[in-house]
Amino acid sequence: MKIAVIYATQRKSKSSTYNIAQQFIQHLSDKDTVAEFFLPKSMPNFCRGCWNCFTDYKNCPDYNYLKPILEAMLEADLLVFTAPVYVYHVPGQVKAFLDHFGYQWMPHQPRKEMFSKQALLISTAAGAGTKSALKDLKDSMTFWGISHIYTFGINLHAADWDKVNDKKRLKMQKDIFKLSLKIKTEFKNVKPSLKIKMLFYTMRLMQKKLKFNPADTQYWETQGWLGKERPW
């Protein structure tokens, strides 16, 4: 299983989300490729709102940063995102990263490859807020066309990984192993859910009727999705 991991921060040893992600990777990767990216280093800039990506994503001013990440995500079977809670939501660098991929949301130019992937979203909090942070991530994954989205959110009541008590660590290990088995089981049988198909057909109708952005409509036509072809 090929895995692409986007870490919200550059912290490692003391980061709870990093260490939890590493446990998942140990269960899931075997000897397969794991591509890892660390924000904000891997993508240090905010979206400029220039609209270039909605005509041609390669014209994004930050494409030199995005290209290796995008290629790794398209090749991966599983996308992993980590996000410690910052003021009840994802860190700003995660939001900035996701903003750069607005063009590949379902209403615009969704990637065919995303309809056959799984995503694992990991969030930790010293107090609370994992639910809203995970929703920030899940919104993008859904509109990218990913049906099989797994979430692992936990309130650790600890400032860093070293301070997590042994009882909580043991429970996490069991939960990580259980969820890893589920991801492995679904690996060869990833199909779009009814929700994703309904979203796709709604956006398809919009492209046929409204044609808001000519580049989007042309993209759908080129893919054959306004005809009989489908991304699954």
C-alpha cells in the first residue's frame, strides 16, 4: 500500500499526531512506499487568490512546492493527514495547504484518481476540539471525491507525547491496530459511496446547465463525464 502523509507541523519526537501516524504507518505500509511532507516547510505560502489554478493548476505561483506533493498523493492508495488542534480547528498551515487544492473540488476539476483512494485523518488535542479539526479535513476529502475517510481523533490531556499516560497509550495502540485492519480490508475494494456519487451527479448537472467556469466545463467534457464516462 502506497501512502502519502502530510504532517501539520515539523515536530516529530514530541508530537502526538506524528507518533500516532507512525504507528499507523507501521501497521499499514509493510515494504511499500511512504512519501512524507511536513508543513509549513513543504508548502510555506498562503493561497494568493489569483484564480490561476481554476484555468490551469500548473500556473499556480506555488506549483513548484505543490508538484511533488500532488504527484505523491495521486500515486498513493492512502492519504494520511495529521492535525493537532489549534483553537478548535486545524493549524493555519493546513488550511493554507488545502486552499491550494480548491480547484480539484467536485464543482471544479476533481481528480479521477481520488475516487479510488482512502484517507486517514488524525487529530489530537491537549484539551478538546478534535471533532471540528477533523471536519476541516473531511470537507476537503469529501469534495475531492474520496469515499473511504477514516478519522482518529483523541483528546490526550497532555501537552506532548512524552506526557501521555500509559493507560491511554495502551488503549490507543489497540484502537490503531483495529482501524488499521479495517483500512487494510478495504484496500482492494474501494468504491465510491452513494453520497459521493450523488455529489458527483449534482456537480455534473451543474456543469451541463450553468457552465460557470468554462475551464471547468471543458475539463468535465475532456474526461467524458458529461457523456457516459465516470471516474469510477
